Amino acid sequence: MDTQITDAQITLLKQLSKKINKTITNYKCSKKIRKRKTRIIDAVAFKLLYGENKSTQHSATADLNMFLNISNKKEMLSRVSLIEKEDNVSIDLYKNISICLDEFIKQLNYKSFKHHIYAVDGTNVTMDKEHSKHGYPSNQNPHIAFGYIMGLYDITLNAPITLDLCKNKSERKAFLDYMKTSDNYKDSIFIFDRGYFGNEMIEFFESKELKYLFRLKENLHIVQELNGNNEIKIYRDKSIRVIKYIINDKNYFLGTNLLDDKEFSVDTLKQLYHERWKIEEYFKHIKSVCKLSDMKEKNENNFHKTVLSQLIISQITHILQAIINKNKPLNEKYVVNKTLLTNGIYKAFILNFIYNKGFSNKKIKQFLLIFIQYTHTQKGKSYIRVAIRPYKKWNSVACRTKENKKKNKT
């Protein structure tokens, strides 16, 4: 398939690059630090490069020095100076970069929508034990603590919105804590998997007059009492529409406050729920390409910034993907290879983009020609959940722990 981009779209990309560069260069540290040759933009670029899955601090430093065309040792940026400079960069700067990218994504998709559809999911991450002092949960393992990254994905615009590091292991509480600080989701529909349904969630959505669509567990009484395929049930004094459908001999149950049968038929709700798969694919993608499942930061702020840096890279991936998809006929059998594109962004795009340097029409077209490739896809695919440690081994570890405790008591 041909990869095409118009001159007008290249101009928009250049304007975005200029805006991001201005956002970074205009940033002022709240702390007073010594003036050094290492700039704020160098520190941010270092952090973004370090977010790649196989990157190290040394390789990120080397890539940055190569890009800056350092010709002698005196001008060379050191790994230590970059780390020290980045430690003084606020989380807010990364949030502001992400907001700029989010606004651009909305600008690309300038159509007006009656409803915005959001998929919600998350993933657990292991952290250094030091983080348990700041309220992150831990277990018997003396070396690790746990965090939860809550993700919000805009299905309407096909782009990630946020990755939020939380101290709650409960996915429901993580979502509710995030929503307490966000008021811009009017006329939105939120789609959840089975683990999210509960009284606290229903109370929240009814109080905020927001719409929801949950997949329901089969052991819920409103599911067990279902006589047909589409009924209104009462759950804790709230009206919930419960629907049932079958795919490949497997029963699916959905609960929603979208009560209008005409606007939201069973087929429409069925399609809406299965659009939630996009956030599953998104997490799978960033775990394989970025450091999301292998972050070793000991400082809580650095952990937050690393998560945000990976959100920024994934937003740029989706911007380039959206631009290309606008210029070609829709073919559901083929999609952009996001892994190749994201790897390309790390290798040959992000530094030009952040520094707004060497960002010519020819360079952009060459990049897209090389790194935009299409791969075959299929409907109905699913991924088997794989434990890093086999379950039998978990059981044996648990048994040994119990035996050791008994010995210590005796």
C-alpha cells in the first residue's frame, strides 16, 4: 500500500513540533539549579529515549550526543548531568506535552460526535521496595512493591488519553480517583470489562449523569434472573439494562444505563463492547515496545514521568497513524504495524520532533516511507493471558513460605 502525506499535513506536524519545542524551552524549574551546558530540553529528550524497551541510560546518552553532533569531549553531555537535570523537571511539563498532543489529535478528527466512547483498563507494575514507604502496596517479597497504571483510551478518536500511576490495587478505586480530578467527560460513554462492575461505580455514574457499559459476571443475581436477551433490571434501586448474546457458543452479558432500545440496540451495544478491545491491544503494544512492564525507578516522581513519557511516544504513534489512515481507502484486513512505527519514532523521529530541528518535508516523507508498513489483521482474535512465573511454581513458593514460617515459630 502507498504511504502518502499531503504538504498541508506536513505543515501541521511542523507546527506541532514547534509548539512542543516552545512548551519545553519556556519551562522554568521551580528549584534554583546551577547553569550548565545541559538544558531542560536535553533532559526531556533523554527521558523519552530511555523509555524504549531495550534502551539504557548510557545508550540514551550516546544517541542524544550523536544527534546534537557533539565534536569534542568538553561539549559532550554526560549521563549524570542529564539525570540530575531531569530530576528537577516537574511532572507537569510532561503532562503539558501530552495535553498538546491530545489537542492535536482532536484537531485531526475535527468531526463532531454525539457521544465520545472511552475504554477503561489497567495493568499492575512491579516497583522497587522503596515505593512501599510512599503508600504503594507490597507483599512478602522483600524486594518489590506494586503499582497500578490506569489507562483511558478514546475509541471515538482511536487514541490513548491517559496513563495514570495509582497506589490503589483496586481498578475501580483507581478509576474513581482519576475521575475526581476530571470534569470534561460530558456526553461520554465508558466501557469496562467484568472486574469493574459494583455499587460504588453505579453510584458514581448516576450522580455524574454519565453513561456506562459493563461486561457482567455470570454469578450476579441480575444476570441469573435474566429471562430474555434484553431486560431492565433493578440493582440497588437503580435501573440497569441487561442484555445477553452468544459468540462461538460463549455467553456474554452486558449491563448499561443506555436504556433507549432504538438508539442503542443489542447489536449496537455488542459492537460498542467489542470496540473495548482497542485498549487491550494498546497495553499489549506499549508493554512490548516501551518499558511499561520493566521500570526500575526508585524515585516516585521519576516513575510518574517515565509512565508519561511512554504515553507521549504512543500519542505520537497514533498521530502519524491517523494522518496516514486519512489518506488511504479503509481496508479492515490491513493495519499499520505500530511496533515498527514506534521503534522508528525512537530511532529516527522523536529527537527531530522535540528539538524542531532537521524537520524538513523530505525527512518526514522519508521517515513515513520507511516506517509505515501494513500488517494483516483479523476479527475476533484474542490473547491468552500468560503468567511470567508458572502457577505451579507460585504454589511451591507459597508452600515453602508457609513451612518457613512454621519453623521460625517453633
